[in-house]
Amino acid sequence: MTTARKFIEIDTIIFLVVAAIAGVYFAYFFHQTPFHLMSGVPSQEPMVSPTNPPAPTPVTSSQVSPDGTKKITLQTLQQSGVNAYSVSIANADDSNSSVVYTATGSATEHWQVPFNTWSPDNNYYFLEDVTPNGINALVFKASGKTFANDQPYLNVTEEFKNREPNYNYTETTGWASETLLIVNSTNKSGDKQSFWFEVPSKAIIPLATDF
């Protein structure tokens, strides 16, 4: 009887030790292994709400007139491969601002405001259309009104190329007077030749002096 009781006590002790070891093992295993792997349920990544891309930021450039009274601002917004342009005229302190012209164009080219954009009387300004084939000078009325035949601007570069085929247009440098723009070119020999471009008649006048 005593021997049997000893065997029972030993078996009990062994059972308790084995149970304790098993408990520690399972506790460690469950702690290290995610529950979904044990349960057989496939894991799911948390759903992420779609976010809208940030709105494009417009690029702004401006130039104050020589007399310090007027200011032109060109705003360019590039989106979906297209440039959207907005031209506004205001007082130099940005008061009384009004949009005088809007347009769209290819993203492979862009408009820019040259330093000498204003005519001396502030009635005209010109912008530069920078393209892969060169730069076009575009003359606008500061009032926002159109030229003859409802032309929104005069393309000095194209007018010169069409009317002076013996010269290669190079640049429009700025204003010589309230209505005269200076255009530089080269002849077939590579010699420099300057012209006046008269606004709004579009007359082209050769000059004896290069600018």
C-alpha cells in the first residue's frame, strides 16, 4: 500500500512538471506567433483610404513698369501636360488688379516676362513664348483689348519671318519708343542687322545702327 501510494505521488509530480513545461511552451508559442496563423484565417492588410495628389502650384513672375506705376503678373499652371496662362495688370502696389488675358499651351513650351516688357507709356507689353524652335515675341495691349481683326496679340517673330525672308530673326530686345520694338537679326552672311517693329501697324523698318 505504501509503495503504491509512492508511485501515485511520483506520477502526480511528473504529471505536474510535464503540465508546467507544456504550459510554458504554449504560452511562449502563442506569444511569438500571430493568432491568425494558428487559426488558419488568412491575414488581411489594413485598408488605406486613397489620397488625392496635391494640387499643382502655379508659377508666378512679374515686372514693374519703368515709371514705377504699373505691374504685370504672369501666372503659369502646369497640369496634365498643358500650361494654363493668366496675365493680370495692376498698380505697382498690386491694387486694382485685373486679368487681361488667359490662354493654354503645350507643356513643351512656356511663356516668360522679359525685363523690358513695358512700353514707355505703359500702353503695351510683350511676352516671350519659349518653344523648342526658338522664342516668339508677343505684343499685347495693356488694356486687354484686341488689335485689328480681333487679334489678341501681335507675333513679332512670325511677322518678321514672313516679311523679311532674307534675314534670320534672333531676338526682340525691347522698346525704342512708345510704339517701336527693336528686333535683331542676321543676314545670309551672318552679319547683324537691326530693325524697328512698329505697333500696331506691324511695319518693319531697317536701321543703320545695330542694337
